Amino acid sequence: MRAVVVPEPGGVEALQVVDVETPEPGPGEVLVRVTAAGVNRADLMQRQGFYDPPEGATHVLGLECSGDVVALGEGVSEYTVGEHVVALLSGGGYAEYVAVPVGQVAMAPRDIDLVDAAGLMEVAATVWSNVFMMAKLQHGETLLVHGGASGIGTMAIQLAKAFGARVVVTVGSEEKAAFCRDLGADLVVNYRETDFVDALDEAGLKADVILDIIGAKYLDQNVRALNTAGRLVVIGLQGGVKGELNLNRLLMKRAAVMATSLRARPTQEKAAIVSAMVAQVWPLVAEGTVRPIIHARLPLEQVRDAHQLLEDSSHTGKVLLTL
């Protein structure tokens, strides 16, 4: 089958479409014929040599996909061959077939095109597990999301608004700012022009929950932006890995700093996240309140172009690879 691998870490030129053996589903696994795969920033980190797959996982890139069930491993009774599904992966999505633990598979929402559904699982699972399961965002609270026009950002805006929260986002251009406002963001801050802490202060707001993809660069500002009993969740390190934390300020606010990743979690934890997410988010997708925001759909052979879109931060929403 065709698949994308990285023989040696590097730039987009390191991505190679090669022929590899088609996987067989093991016990408790489903074999999916991939229709489309989502491209995530973690894939760029893996390509660059900074984010190795978990032990035992395939080195084929790709953390989410949509497609059809074509075979069932021993003990699997939840699905039948031919059903349309989406899957949260430890790797392997950039390929014609992928074997995935059954707990990380969900029925594709009926009212979403199967290609576009490939952009749901990673962002929905990330937002649901971090913003709602871990940080426990509540109705009436304020969520601050850095990178509001990203795949994660656009999902966070929609979900937070659907559950009655106020949403503040940071973006890097007026075009992205307008898009986020149209999507429902209450306050949009262009970080190239305005300090987001100042913008929150001017609006009379503090963040109860912050979803941060930047890391060290924003650590002090994030803590200053937090409300009393606020929760900062760090899920990315685009701005570095080491920062200075003002513990006194954190203590005075009775606030918390948490850092998580999704890919390396045990299969059972991922299954629990997928189950909770499907129960809470899929009804919103069915009624049209939440949808995947798709920037581009590119064939697998244009994987280098897909990665370049993310590197340039010129996208709004998700970039997908189609097979």
C-alpha cells in the first residue's frame, strides 16, 4: 500500500510516499481503508525528528483518519465491514490502510462528508479531553485559546460556545480574526499588534481556562491572564520548553498549570476520551452546531504541500490528505 514515511528527519523534502506492507488487524483492532487523513502539527514535529511515535507504533505519519472498515481483529464485535468510521491514531493515517484499536474508532457522523470527517477526531478529542475533562470549563466561564484559527482553535471556539462559555482567541492576521469572529469568538486579539493580557484587561475579563499551544514564551502572560482558580492547559511548545513561573502569582490566584499530550496516552485512556467525546460532541455535529473547518484537501502525493501550509501558518482550520 502507499504510505508516507520519513527516512531521515528534515524539512518537507524528507516526506516520502513509498510502498509498505498492508497491516493486519490484531486482536481488538479494526482495519480501516483510509478515505482521508488529517494533518496535524505533531506530524511536522515527527518529520523534524522531535516527536517519535510511542513504542510499538508504526512510523507511518498520521494521527487521525476517516474511512471504511474492511476487516475485524479477533474479539471485535462493535463494527461490521463496510461501516464508515473515524479513528484516533498513534500513527499510520497517511496510508491506504491502518489498523487501530477498536476503542479509538467511532462511527463517522452521518451528516458530514467522509473526507471532511477526517478532520474531526484529533481536534475534537484534544479539545474535549483538555478543556472539558481536565480543565472542566463551565457555562458562563471564559476560555482563552491561542491559535484561534487553527484546527484545534476552530473546534475549541465552537465547543466552548455550544456549552455556554465566553471565548477569547489570539490570531496573527486580520483575516483570521474575522474568521474567528464569524465562528463565534467573543473577543479576538491580534498578537502581532496587541498584548493579549492588556486586551483582556481592557475588556474587563480574566481567563478561567487557557488552552495554550505556545508554551514557554507565553507562560508568564498566561498566568497573569488567569482568573482566580483559573486553569492553564499547555498542549504545545511552539514558543519553547523552558520558562519562568511566578509561583506567588499562581498561589495568590489559587490557579493550576497542567501539561498534557494525547498521542502517548495508554489505549484505555484514549478509548475513554473517544467514548466521552462521541457522547457529548457527536450530537452537536449532527445538529450542525459543530463542524470540521477544512482549509484544504490535497491528495496524498502532495503531502509536502500540506506540511508547508501548516509550517507557513497560512491555513484556517484543518488540512486533509485524500486517498
